[in-house]
Amino acid sequence: MAADTPVDVDRLRNEIESTYQQVAERPDGSYHFHTGRRAMDHLGYPADLLDALPASAIDAFAGVANVFGPGLPEVGSRVVDVGSGAGTDTLIAARAVGTDGAAIGVDINEAMLERARAAAAATGMPHVGFRRGLAEELPVDDGWADLVISNGVLNLVPDKAAAYTEIHRALRPGGRLQVSDICVEAAVPDEAKQDVDLWTA
């Protein structure tokens, strides 16, 4: 973690884990972001992709866009999903790559990982798995991935340079990155960077 990270990292991670534990346990609750099938329909995910997944993976979806807008991963490729949440995008990737490929979801939230693992078991796909880990310390080998995806997560990472360094490490030479996220074009004041509530709002 960078020494000059302006926010209390432990408190930020605790707040993020608390928020997404609530989503995992009560996906129909009221949040400051959209969730579930209605959100995915609005974001342009094709219905046939969603109809093939367990409802438990879709119910707790909390992404910000269709990360597969640029295209699905190729058959036989290997995919890492950074901040995989309920596993929705990871499972879509796993179906696309087939059993000759592999998909790994990485998340810090144990409640989301439990939901994702249960959904993966329901699909019967042996080539998909979920690991606990940070974006800044991905639990995958160097050059393992053909594609790294992330949906609405990197904006929550305090050390973005470290996260992108890890993504670069995990990608094979010539691999691809597909990110859907929230960005600002103006400089953020230091006092705002120090406000955990603004990070999670």
C-alpha cells in the first residue's frame, strides 16, 4: 500500500465489506446503487446470458455497466474478475470460455464469496473458482490471465496504481483488460479523499 494513501485504509475496507455483506445477505434491500436483474437489464446485459445463470448470482449483482460490452472472452481463454462480488460476471465469463478455459473471481467479502461459490456449484462448471484477495494483491500466478475484468470495483481501491500493477502482472503479454467503473475528470480535494463516507456513497 502506498505510504501517501490519504484515506484510513482499514476503515475503508471495513465499510466496503459491511456494505457488500448486506447486499449479499439482503440483495432486495435499499442501497445507493442499483442491484439485481433489473440493473443488469438496464445496463444492457443480453437476456440469454442472464437466463443461463442461477438467480442467486444475479440477485446480488452490484456492477455499474456491462463489462462485456467490448466482447466476451474467447473459448479456451483464462479470465480473472477483480472484485467479483456475487460472481455474476465471473460465471458469464466461465460459460464463454468453456471447459478448455478457466475463470477466477477475486473478492475481499466472504459473504459474497459464499454466494458466488454456491452459484458456481449450481452451474456444475468445474473450471470456475473464487478466491479471497485484494485488488492490490491478486491471488493468481504471473501472466496467468488472457483477460482481466472488473466492474465497479477499482473506484473503491485506495491504491489504484498498485491494483493496476497487479493486473499487469496477472495478464499474459498481449492480454486484455476490460473495466467498467465510475471515474471523475476533476481533481479530488484531499479532504474529500480522506472521507470514507464519500468513498462508499
